[in-house]
Amino acid sequence: MGMLKRMFLFLTVNFLVVITISTVLNLLGIRPYLDARGIDYKSLFIFCAAWGFLGSFISLALSRVMAKFAMRVTVIDPSAPGSSQEKELVFLVHRLAQKAGLSVMPEVGIYSSPEVNAFATGPSKSRSLVAVSTGLLDRMDPGAVEGVLGHEIAHIANGDMVTMTLLQGVINTFVMFLSRIAAWALSNAIAGDRDRDRTPSPWIYYGTQMLFEIVFSLLGAIVVCAFSRRREFRADKGGAQFAGREKMVHALQSLKGTLEQVDQGHPALASFKISGRPKGLLALLSTHPDLDTRIERLRSSV
């Protein structure tokens, strides 16, 4: 459910951060691993690991702020007067958070959108945000809403954002490492034997490096999405523990029914929904297992 929005924001910010870091480093000529003799692979790996994890943790630090900005989330002040719906939402999130053993209650927010969605994000368990769309509140009954919120609280309790950040840091490291090696090899091949004793043209090297970073980032995204799908199953199990299995199953069934109604008359869009069974590349880049599989897995769990 919420992992789709959260992962999209996280991966987008992370990609932009890594590309920005690489661009700045290249413009400043900071390549301590590179000289006329070739590449010092040990220095290169250390260099890429340092910057790769830095980019990932910058994305994590900005995740809550970026989510609020991108989704235009209105955070509910628990101590301020508000509607009965807002008070009930805060009460429900805090009750589920207490069941999950969270010592600091998450921020609770609402954003205006007809989509049926909710997400949780934040750099740590003590600095988290749970946000729901107006579409979800309008179209789901209280039991389904509680199941959805239990799932999002489980993401926080499981530390999924930190786990995904560490994984993304590893991916970033290898993206930067492999792209520089590939760019060095290709730019040397383009330069030919006459320039073998010189470093390749910085423009050729920089351009090919950026190209390889894009390609390797897409391949890395497949790994991240596969891991995300596994975390969704775990969050479903946590949601069943905090809100009750029947409410969690009911939430998934309600989401499936709602999305199927939206997809009617739009078969071209159905494969992009988490209710469908995407195939090929779409399946590899899906952050969520299909809903039928999640429901079946949840019902068969003990």
C-alpha cells in the first residue's frame, strides 16, 4: 500500500542525489582513484562506498520533508481542535503505534487525493510520518482503514526505511563503482591506442559514466523492488498482529475491490496497479506483490 509512494519518493530523491554528487565531483575534477596508469580499484571502491552511502542517507534524512512537500500533506496537531475524523485518525494511529511498541508517536497527516492510499515514511522510528489520502477515508470502512494503518505502522516498527536505505547504499556503491570502470574502459577504447598513455577525454569519460550510471541504477532498482516486495509481506503480517488478521485481510480485499472499480474501462492502466499481476519488466519493477498473493499468504500464515 504505502510502500509504493514511499519507495517512489525515496528512489527518485536517491537517484537525483547520486547523479548530483557524481556531476559535482566530475566538474570539480575530484577523481583520486584515476591517473594516467589507470584505476586504483581499492581507492575507487572506498570512494564510491563513501559517496554512495552518503547519497542514500541524505535521501533518508529528507524522506519525511519530501513526502510532506510532494504529497501536500497536512499534519494533524493532536492538541489542536479538529474534526471528529481527524481525532479518530490520530487516536487510531497512536493506539496501533503503542501496540507496535513505538516509544515516540508518529506524526499523522492527511493529503487531498481521490486515490485510495496511505504511506509511512521518516528517517527513524522516532521521526516518522503516517499519512492517508482523503480518498481512502471516503471509500474505506473503519475496519479496512484500521488494517491499512496497521500495515503502515508495521513498516515503521520493522525499520523498513533504514533497511532500504542500507540496501540502497550498497546499490549506490556498485552503481558508482561499475559505471566508472565501464566508462574508463569505453572511453579508452574510443580514444584508441594513440592516447593509451594519457587519461581519456574528460568529456567522453563523463558522458559515458553518466550513461552507465543510469543503466546500472535501473538494474539496481530491480534488486530494491524485489526486496521491497518481501518487506510488504512482512508488513502485512505486522498489520495483522496490530490491527487483527481479519481487518488486515479486509483491508487488502477492500483495496482490491476499489482498484478494480477504478480500472474498469482502463485496461492499459491495470497492469500498473498493485491489484494486478504485472508481467515481464513491470513485474521486476513492482514494489508490491499482487493483492491476491498477499491475501492468500496472510490467510495461510499462522
